[in-house]
Amino acid sequence: MSSLFDLLPIALTQSDLSVSLMSFMQQGGQVLWWLAAVVAVSLMLVIERILYLVVSFPKQKAQWIANWQQRDDHSTWFARSIREGWLAQANQSCIRTSTSSKYSLLFAQCLVYWARLRG
């Protein structure tokens, strides 16, 4: 792992915070590096979900609303069924990544248990 630190700029490696963090990670061994990787993956999933909810979902929501407003009938059973289908799609698109987040948490727990078993 020391070769990894050779690639960092000198300003980063000479600061007190980075030196103490590097020594902490080296003392913790391989388990801390695995946990850091899991934290990084989880953080990427959170950022992806936020970007989806801020960028992509409003566009899709506007499309569903425009499609609903273009319809002539809003009160028939058929129209309500279509609306419920679109609402279900919106709900699924919001939940889809949270399911993958559950899998990433399960993966993180497996890594922690595996690390405990190894020593």
C-alpha cells in the first residue's frame, strides 16, 4: 500500500491530517481498506440516487404529467388504471436504486463478517 501513497502529490502526503489518516489505515490493515472501499461504493450509490432524483426524475415526472393532461377523460376506470400504472412506474423508478443499496449493505456486512473470520 505504500506504493499507492507514492503517487499522491507531496502537499497531500505532508499534511498532518493525511499523515495521521495514512498511519491509521496502515495500522488497521487490510480490513480498513476493504471498509473504505465499501464506504466509497455506498457513497457512489447515494450520489447516483441524488443525481437521479434531481436530474432525471423531474423530466420523467413532467412527461407523465403532460401525458395525463393530454388525455380527454380523467374519470373513467380505464383512465384511472393508466394513471395508477404511471404512478407505479414512478414508484418503481424511485425504489429501484434503493434495492441495489440494500444489496450493497448486504455485501458490506458480508465483508465485515469475512474480515472477522480471517482474523
